[in-house]
Amino acid sequence: MAGRTGGGAAMKITAIVPWLITTPASFWGEFLFVEVRTDTELSGWGEVTTTTPMANRAVAGILRQLNDLVVGDDPARIEAIWHKIFRTFTYTGSRGAALNALSAIDIALWDLRGKSLGVPIHELLGGRVRDDIRLYTHPDQSQFRSPAAIREEIGRITDSGHDAIKFDPFPHAAGVSSANDGYLDGFLPRDLERQAAELTAVVAEAAGPGTEVLIDAHGRFDVPTAIRAARALTAVADLHWFEEPVPPESYHALAQVRGMLDVPISIGERLHTRWDFVPIFENKLADFAMPDVTWTGGISELKKISIMAEAYNIPMSPHDASGPVNVMAGAQVMATVPNFYRVETSSFDLSKYDPMLTEPLDNSGGALKLPTGPGLGIGFDLHYLRAHVVEGFGD
């Protein structure tokens, strides 16, 4: 029987192995993958890339500690392992880094389960309701040096068949860190607001009326600044959504902003588990839900959040802007979700992932084609991983 070792014994987890990989394919210079090994030839792969090297190493430390908790468990018991890990961190706060680690393991367990049964993950979640996964993607904003250069960069994306583009048009003041301004005051000077509006107008014109324009504010602003900035942009472009206008900690601030704007609001990449989404849905605080499968609780939780969102007729659009496991895990779930908008990719050109994979991802025509292989449907080139692993991580 699939999922069993010789003599009918259940498969057992033997190790949780974090792989921290340096790669130019990552905006942050590295990806954090996770391998769940078993006492068979099968292993499953997850991902939990965060947005800073320090955070990656902190999460990797948690992953290593979890060996003491789950080694010896049957990896087919995905729900039981999810709750076992989640409840272990209850008294330290069962969100954030703990959920990051759990998310990676959960994805790896689903990958492993699919491999043991010889089927893709979406077949284990009720089967597909669509064949291809629509995408939205990002321009390379380092190329935004002039209006002509902006039009050239946007043209490369639309020529590839992608018809939804997301970007952050808001400049940072001189001498201020680009790390979302440290959330110090949430203010954007008027001259930078005008620059953001001018850039948005050029991008929207270059993209054309058939392309959806999505704005990411990265949770930078206080309430009046978010309202003013959104209005400045909607005055020059037809925006499909305005993402994270205020920091994620305050639902009250989000409610104030939402009540003053006509543009649809997208929320969720920094929300953890179905419980964080309850007040969002109940209080009508978002038009789109965008949890990140590698941060919110894995494939198990992304599916549950999607079912909750369906009851409110809110479309799902997973935040999947890091590595190939991130993208494919979100896509496997969204293949089964009726209330689906798009999956995110960090670039329209996914060939940056090719060196680390045994088969390239196919996003031709602006839509991701689901692979036919079992589990996630992707495989890693272990020679590449070992050649680029950070010392002390991987095998």
C-alpha cells in the first residue's frame, strides 16, 4: 500500500532538514526550503523564505528544533501534525516565525503524501476546477529610469501574455531605509506622492486598458496618508486593487481607510491562519484575500481560508513572490478553489528557477500550467542545491 514501508508498517518521518540556498533568483538573495525525510526513498519539500536573512536563520532554527517533536510520526497524518506543532507554540504566540516553520513542513507533508499515492496535490484536495492558473506579476522597477524605459519594461510583460501587473510606486525619502520606513510615522511627503502618481500613470498607459494594474503599499502608511495616496493614484489610473494600505496590526485603521476609498482593498500576506481572517471577512475589510501559503499555515490552512472566503464571495489571490515551491503550492490549492482571482509571481520570466529544478515551470501566455507529476509536481536538482547551500544548512 502507498505510504507504507515493507511489512505493512507506516512510513515514518526521520528528519526535518532546512536548506538555505543562495541564488540570484531571489529578490533577497536566498531561499529557505525544507525537506521532510522518511524511512523510505521518498521525501517531501516545502518552503518558508522570509524577507530578511536574519529571519530565515531564525526560522531555520525552529525547524531544526521540530525534529524533536515530529521525528517518528506518520507523515500521512497531516492534520494531526499541523495541530501538534501549532499548539506547541501557543504560549509563545502561535503566529509569525512558528507559523512560518509549520507552513513549510505542512507543504512538504502534502508533497510527500502526493508522491506516496502517485497523484498531484490538487487531486487530494477535491480535484481541479480549472486547468491553468491565471497569474499577476511584477515589473523590474530597477528599470524604471525614464518613461521610455518604463514602457519598454511593461511591454516585455504584456508581450509575454501577462495581463495583470503589480508594483509599489511610492518612493522613499532620502536617507530613509527602504524597509517600509520602519513604520515610524506612516507619512508620505507630497512631492513623493506626486511622483507615485506620475509613475502609476505611465505604467497604466503602457500596460493598456486590457491589463489590470495592482498597487502595493506594503503597509507603510498611517490612515490619512493611505487615503490621500490612494486617491492620488485613482485620479490617474483605473486600479484593480490597493494592497496593504496600513500596517497589518490595526483592523481599526484598515476600516477607516476602507470606509473612505472606492478602490478595492487586498489584504492578507501578513495574516496567519484562518483565525486572523475571521475579523477581515466578518467586518468586510477586504475585497481580495491574499494569504501566503508559506507563512499562513501551509496548504492545509490556505485551503481552509479559501473555503471561508468563498462563503463571503471574496476572491483568493495567494501572495507567492519567493521561490518555486511557494508558487506551486499556491497553484495546487488554487486549482481546486472556485473563488480564485490570480496567483502571484515575482517576475514574468520564471526561467530564473530553472537551475534549481529538474523541469522548468511553464507560465506561457501568462498562466501557470499545472505539472502532471505527483505531489507539488516539481523536483529539485540536488547538485545545484548542494553547490549553493549556506554552510551549516542542508546535508
